[in-house]
Amino acid sequence: MAEKADARRNTVLAGSNPAHWPSILRRNKIGKAPAFQFYVKDWLSDPELQMTSSATRGVWINALCYMWESQERGKLEGTVDELAKILNSTNGDFEQFLKDVNNHKFADVTICNKKVTLINRRMYREQKERENTRLRVGKFRSNAKSNINVTPPSPSPTPTPTPKIEDIARSDKPKRAIALADNEFIQALKENPAYEGIDIDREIWKLDAWLLTPRGKGKQKTKQRIVNWLNRAEKPVQIEKSNQPIESIKVVNRDGTIGEWKR
């Protein structure tokens, strides 16, 4: 069937310019679809097209088929003689077709230097949209491949062993960094009279140990939490030494004698 179609096409084109026709009839390699959508409702309900003669509509349907097969889909170019031959029309019918197109505007037609250009607006627009989409997708895939080649893989993080509670309690320095407190804040706590007698460093180490327990898991060492912890800390009992002389108290012993007790 394909060989018969090619033979018929060559017969129709006999006597035309052999250097011009291959660019018109070369199959569009961008789209591999062997058929195009024919909008029956648009064809039958277009008043401008239906006001034309049967010969004009016949030339137009043939032109649509060749537009689909042309190098630039939706567009057909050639001289009056060339287009009349390929569209199976006489020169008189084709010239009437051009007049109908100019009068009813169901297609775009331009004539320049005896060269006629026919364009189906919908077919031409949809082909341009497909080409733009194909270019965007190709650019996106190209950028994705270049990013894969440039970006090095991130190294796997080394797990940090969790310190034991007893190690933190016995250490001379705190193992956990204070999230929101700095040295100036800790020094201010040590100088605060309200916490006189409390070992600030020791209490912070105890707070570090508590944060490792299930109850403290997920909590952060903030300034407010340190202050609350210190407020609950118990102050050591201090025994004041007195310089007063020791008083003596006389007591009666069990045997009835009188003794002296000093304090």
C-alpha cells in the first residue's frame, strides 16, 4: 500500500520542481502519529467554511492531510501550479479556493513572490506547543543528569556513643554543651546571692545526667530550666562557730553528788 501511495504521489508531481517538493512532502519526524484528530463538529458547524463551494472544501481537506505530512506541520508552501497538482485540483479551482480563504478566513494564506503559504491555525499552534514541551522536558532531564554528575554523595554520619550517667556524674567537666547558656550566664548565677552555698557546676552536671534519663529525654538545657533546677536544689546546712565562752551547768548525779556539765 505504501509503494502504491508513493507511486501515485510521484505521478501527481510529474513536471514539478524536483528540488522543491521533497521539503514539502518529507514526513515530519518529530511526531510519529500516523493520523490527526479530525474535529467533525468544527468542520460541519463552521459557517465560513460551509458557505464555500464543494470544490473549495475538497481542496481544503486535501491540504489538511498534506499539512500533517509536511516538514513544518500545519503549514504548506508552493506555487499555484505545484499546490494545485498535489491537491488534485485544477488551477481554476485552486485560485477560487484562495479567494474563498481570503473572504471567509477559515485559514491563513499569504502570497509572496508567486509563492503561496497555507496555514491551519489549530494544527500549527498545537505542533508548536508540542515542540516547546519537548524542549522543556529535554532541558529538565539534561539539568537533572548534570546535577547527578556534579553533586558528590554525602558521607554517612558516624554514630556518637551515648555517655553513661555515672561517667557524667564523676567527670570534672560537663560533657554536654549548654544549649542556650554561656559562661557569662553561669558566672552571673554564681555571683547571685540567692544561690549562695550551692555548687553551680555540680548542679549543672546533675542536670546533664537527668537529661539522659527517660524523663529528661527530648528536653533542652535552657536558661529557664537551669534556673528552675537551681531553685529546687537544697542548700547545705552550715554550722556557725561561736566565740562565746562555754557555759557550765550544775547537775545532780545518780549517787546524789553534785557535778558540773559544760557546753
